[in-house]
Amino acid sequence: MRKFFITIAAIVLASAPASAQAIEGKWTNPKRTVVVQVARCGTAYCGTVVQASEKAKAKARKGGTANLVGTQILTGLKPIGDGRFRGRAFVPKRNAHATATVRQLGDDSMQVQGCILGGLLCDNERWTRVPS
């Protein structure tokens, strides 16, 4: 009987969704022009730009963001289930805020989606974890 409960516990633990801590760390966008550090921010998670290419910095300046590095582009991310988080996103090159949904796809991959106008216009990117 003891073996049975140990087996059930192992199956439950193995099938559990990715923990909130799994989104913590450094992530890069598909073009690898920006690196974002996702970390605890009070009761939620935030993402701050820690590294950016000259081209990304120039686009941000054109949009009105003087200093891209140090800018929080994800704020208030809270788990909503199934490895997903919801919060706000800031798009520096457009100087715009949007609703953000982050979905953990695996240990080293996540989808970041931003929507404006009540979800009528959305864009998403697949970010990959930056190795430590």
C-alpha cells in the first residue's frame, strides 16, 4: 500500500504545471536584441531590460524611451493557471502600454503576448532563456 501512495505522489508531482519561479531569470526576444530579467516584484513578477543592442536602444529613443536598459517592460505578472501569467507590458518603441499574457512553454521557452484595444490588436513573441 505504501508503494501505491509513493507512486501516486510521484505522478502528481511530475504532472504539476511549471511553478511561478520558473519564469524567473534572464530571457531574450527572438532577434536577441534585448535581454529581460524577470524577478519577483512585490506579490507579482516584473521584467526589466538589463541588456539591449544599439539598434533596440535607437528604436526605443525614437519612441520616446530615453534609457531602454533599466526600463520595466513587464509589470504585475500574476499566475492565472496552466503556466500562464497576466499583467501589463510596455512597448518602448511605441511608447505604449498593453495587457500582457506570459505562457510558460517549457523550462527555456515562453510566449509573451501583448494586446491593446480590449484584445482587438495583439502581438506575441517566443522568448528563450539566456543561459547563466
